[in-house]
Amino acid sequence: MNIKKHIPNSITLLNLFCGCIAMVLVSEKDFEMAFYMVCLGIFFDFFDGFFARLFKVSGPLGLQLDSLADMVTSGVVPGYIMYFLLTNSQHEISSNPWMPFLGFIITLGSCYRLAVFNLDTRQTNSFIGLPTPANALFILSLPLVLKYSDSLFVLEFLTNQWVLLAITLFSASILNAEIPLFSLKIKKFNLKDNALQIVFLFLSFFLLIFFQYLGIPLIIIGYVLLSVVSNIFKLDEKKNR
């Protein structure tokens, strides 16, 4: 029995397990522990692929398991978070009790992105559209920003139902947008080929130090903006050749 071939899939299942625990924690409104469980799930999500490549046991089963686990941890959980945020928002758009369920548009967008990702051969070394783990961190950080922020503007902004619905639609859209985003994987150990990744990592470090939980959505937004700027420079370089 080849134990090595089961290690990556076992790690993937740990990702799913973390997502299940996060779901329970969200239902108990323990958003902070839910955030950390999703972070742990994303950690496992990174290393299942690492060990699959290391042991040379990559296969279609692992690919499907990975997407199914991500669907819970990075798809259902953020949709559930947005459902709670919309339920407790201060500015009601409608008295319709079904309105908060629109938060699960994030889950639908995540599901579609994961299905496309499995079929899209262009996303081997980079991403097209925001990866579901990054989107999950963005959404799960919002209740923590609300909890720890002293800014009246931030509090009013993130409890406004219009704003939350706009974030929901933006989230589902950016997941599936035809925007190339750079990968954080370092394949060549030199400054030139990894300059963008290094700048992003330093930016992320300072945003977390100075803004704490608020730094997380800023990091995700910064990731998208840096990718867009990088794409523009690459297009200019091609035109000038």
C-alpha cells in the first residue's frame, strides 16, 4: 500500500473539516474563531498541492477533492458570513425576510469559479479572477473589522445594507472576472522575477501591523490593484517591442 498517495488527499480533507467547524462557529456567531479555522483550512489547501507535487501523486481525484473542500471553506462559509451581516445591518432596504439570503450570491460565485478553474488550462502559473481563498479572507475579515474598529465611518459603512449588497455583488464578480492576477509562488530565486511578489509581501506585512484586521481587506484590494498595474506595464512593454 502506497501511503504517500493518500497524504495529499488527507490534507485536503482537513481543509474540508476546518470549513465544517467554521460553519458551526458562524452559526454560533463566533466570527473570530471561524476566521481562524478558515485560515487553517487555507493553510491545508496550500500544502495538499505541495505534497502532491513532492510525492508525484497528483491526479484527477485530488483535483476534485480540492475543489469540493474549497467549496465549503472558501465558498459556503463566506456566504454564510454575509448572510449574518445582512441580517444584522442597520439600514433596511426591505422588510422582506428573504433579503439576507442574497449574501449567498458569494457562494454561487465561488462555486462557478471553482468549476471554471478545474477546466481552465490558462491558470497553471497565475490566476484569472480572484482565488476563492483570498475572497473568503476578505469576507470573513469584515465582521472582525466591525468588532474592533473605533471608526464611526467604518461602522456605518459595514452596517449599511446597500454597501453589503454591493460588496456581495463585487465579490461574486471579481471571482469570475477576466483579470489576470499574479501568483505568490516563487519558482526562481532571484529579485527580478519575484519583485512583484516581494513588494506585495512587504505591503501586506505593513498593512497588518498598522491596520490589523482592517489590513486584510486592504491587502486583498491591493493584490488586485497591483495585478492590474502589472498587467498594464506588461502590455506597454509588448507594444514597445
